[in-house]
Amino acid sequence: MTARIDMGLDGGGNPVAVDLEELLATRLLVQGNSGSGKSHLLRRLLEGSAGLVQQVVIDPEGDFVSLADAFGHIAVDAADYSLTELGRLALRVREHRASVVLNLEGLEIDGQMRAAAAFLAALFDAPREHWYPVLTVVDEAQLFAPAAAGEVAEDARRTSLAAMTNLMCRGRKRGLAGVIATQRLAKLAKNVAAEASNFLMGRTFLDIDMARAADLLGMERRQADAIRDLARGEFLALGPAITRRPISVRIGEVKTGSRAVSPKLTPLPTAATEDMRDMLFAPSAADELPPPPPPAPTPMADLMRAVATPAPAPVPDMPVLEESEQADVRRAILAEIAGEGAASDGRQALPNIFQDYTVRCRMRGVEPGIDLAKFRASLALARAGIADAAGWDEALTLAASLPEEMLTPFLGIARAARENQPCPSDAQIAALYGTSSLGRAKRMIAHIEEKGLIVARTDLAGKRSVSLPHLGWTTAPAWPDPANPQRPGRTAVRAAERARLL
Ligand SMILES: Nc1ncnc2c1ncn2[C@@H]1O[C@H](COP(=O)(O)OP(=O)(O)O)[C@@H](O)[C@H]1O
Ligand SMILES: [Mg+2]
């Protein structure tokens, strides 16, 4: 027995189904103009097979996040993670056989391509023991496998195209079954389209796309005119998993509620969504240091000696340091604390760090000298690399409206601006923020900008400079991601040219 996914009705009112096992082996390409019903079709397919096979959806528009509620898919907001984290997540998705929607909505096109590439590449590179079948759906596939070099960064285009080529050309052996949808066949890289054996062609207006669709369907170009007249939600279907002769199919309603499990496919794991989430996001062993070894037991002889030793003479008073010397020691302690775990996620709460500070002061024989509120500012200054607090009162007053954790990155930017140094990169700002997520760092910058404390500006070379209008300080321009300097889009250049001409 095979698992058949009911897709809708043909011209004669007979049901049309997709054979899931055949589909896993032969892949599917969906084409149709925007609004022709491609995403609806993909949703019908996903809903119909959700209980039968693991699913991964690369979702540039955030269309499929709603599958999470009805079918327990894990929705992953790509903007919240670094590329490394996304790769690690993809490996776990394969290990735990979790169904996932990778939502790319919050990213610029280059970021979407990089995120999809990192995720797909890691799915592809998963160890052999995790090669279970995964229906891998990519909506708007022309974004990730463009036929021609466009305005996007070259490295993003190359990695994304490579990941899509691997998915469609070499993924099958590894259990990855590609299902891709595109608005325009002519915009999709040929080698990516060529590997699909099943086609669903929806309404298409441009001759060049129609000609390619006709070729794929093995139709006369004249006959292919029918593709122009298709209604929304109506597709011409052909391929071993659907039908051996082209037929038209009207895609049915989308619904909630999964279907019966096929006896032939291996049952999916039964972990609840929350458990699955815990497993996917659990810190990895490499991130965690092993617990310190327990202290070695004191040898009995030493214990006996300690008991026998008479009480020591009283400790003489600590020499009291000059106030300026005390200040030096305090500064050194602050610098130590600031340097510890500066770039790691999940910093300790401020009161704990303050307590640690007072203990260290006492250990070195100096008074702490400041209260918790002062300590907050001093630590933020130290973390931002500012050794001398003099002259920073105004900036600190400005920052009073910011949440605690934004103080350090704000001061780091302010320091660069005050000294007219290059604007810190996204990675440097993320480190000051105590996170490894560039997305989070960028949102934080946007937040500070919304508050009016800073103004960021990107020049035609893609370099960013940040000003503090209240203080009249401005950083020198620098690339936000020096490893991948961004060429500005042609539109931005044109707009700037226009501005110059007017
Ligand atoms: N078979 C269908 N039955 C009912 N509504 C449909 C069908 N196909 C598409 N639609 C509706 O048409 C609109 C556009 O469809 P969509 O799938 O988003 O198109 P595309 O992804 O091709 O741009 C959506 O509102 C969708 O709900
Ligand atoms: Mg769509």
C-alpha cells in the first residue's frame, strides 16, 4: 500500500492524488505567476503529508508559520540566529526528525540566501545515520537558485545556488526530497529545475516561461497556450508521482487535521512540540565547559597536623592604600570583570556581578567605593573599553532611558563616535551586547535609533557611520560586515544619483 495525498479534482471531477513515496524519489517543480495558487498548493501537499513524512519548509514570506499551530511544526525565525546556529539547528532537525518552517521573512534578500544556504547545506551534510526522508519544500525557489547573477552579493548567490543544486541533484540519496515552487521558470537556474520529474504548471503569462513549461511537460508549444488560460488554483500536472499523461487539476481546499498514517513509511517520532523544541535548542556539549573536578580529599596526615597546630598569631592590619592607589586597584578589578565572558550569551545579573566586585575589592584590601547604580555605569564603561569615566556623564544621562543591556553597546558606539574611530561592525556590537546573534544586535541598534539617541547612515560603498546628534559625535564610516562588504543595490545608487542631479 502506498500513501496518496489527495490534491484536488481533475476536469472530469475525479480525485487527483500524489503518490508520496514516488514523490520522495522523483521531486516536484511547481510553476505559476504570483497569485496563481502555488503556496496554496504547497500547503495542501504539506497538510496532506504532515502525519506521514518529516517536512522542512524554506519560507521566504512567512506563509507557512501557521503549520506550527495545526501540525506541530517548529517555526524558526531565521533573523534570530547566526548562520552557525542555523547550521547546528539543521543537523538537529535531521537527528530528531523534526518538521520545521524556516521563516526568512525578517531578512534582506542576501540574508535570506545565506540563511537558506546554511540551513540546506547542513541538512545535506548530516551524518549518514540521520538520512531519513524529508520533504524539503522551497517556496519562491527562484530567489535561492537564480538563473543569472543579479544585484545580490556574489558569495550569497553562490552558496545559495550550490545548496539548491545539492538539494535537487544529489539530495535524494540522503533522503532529501525537493519540492520547489517558482514564479518564473526562466528565472530559475536550469540545473535545479531539470532534476524534478513531476510538474504542476499553473497560470503563466510570459511566452518564455510558457515555452519552458511546455518543454518540461513534453507538450507542443501550441498546446501550451492552455497554460495561459488556467484559473487560479488550477494546474497542469505530469509526472510519475501524479499522472503519466498531462491532466488539469483544480487544487482543493486547505484544511487542518492530519491524515491516516501509511503503514509503509516509518512512523515519525512522537515527541510533543515543546519537547522537540527543547531538544533542538538544547545547548550543545561543545558550548558547555565540564564541571570543575571535585577538590581532592585532604590526606588524613594533613588533617591531623592541622588539628595539632596551635592557633596562628592574629593577622596584622592590612596596610591602607592611598585613595588614588585604591582607585587604580578598583579600575583594574572592573577591567578584569569587564573582560570576563564579555562575548558570551546569558551574562550574569548585575547584582551578582556587583557582589563579586565587592568581594574582589575586599580581597585586595580596597573599599568598593561605589554603589550598585554607579557600578552599573562603571561596568558598562569598562566593557565598552572606556578606562576613564571623566567626560562621560552626558552620554550616560542620554542612555538612562535604555534597557540595562543596551548601555554597553551604546557606549561602545559612542566611544568610537567621540574618537572619530571607524563605526564598530555588527559582530563587535553583538559582542558588546553580550550575544552572538547579529540579528538581535541589529534590532538593538534600530531600537536605539528609534529612541533618537543615534542616527545611522549607510553610504554608497555600503559603509555605515553612526552619529550621536545630542553630543555632535560621529564615527568614521566602516562596513557592518567587513568580511562581506556589501555592494549597495542598483536602486540605492540610482536614488542617490537622482538626488545628486536634482
Ligand atoms: N485552489 C485554491 N482554492 C481556493 N483558494 C485558492 C486556491 N489557490 C489559491 N487560492 C487563494 O488565492 C490567493 C493566492 O494564492 P497563493 O497560493 O498565495 O498564490 P502564489 O503563491 O502562487 O502567489 C490566496 O489568497 C489563496 O488562498
Ligand atoms: Mg506564494
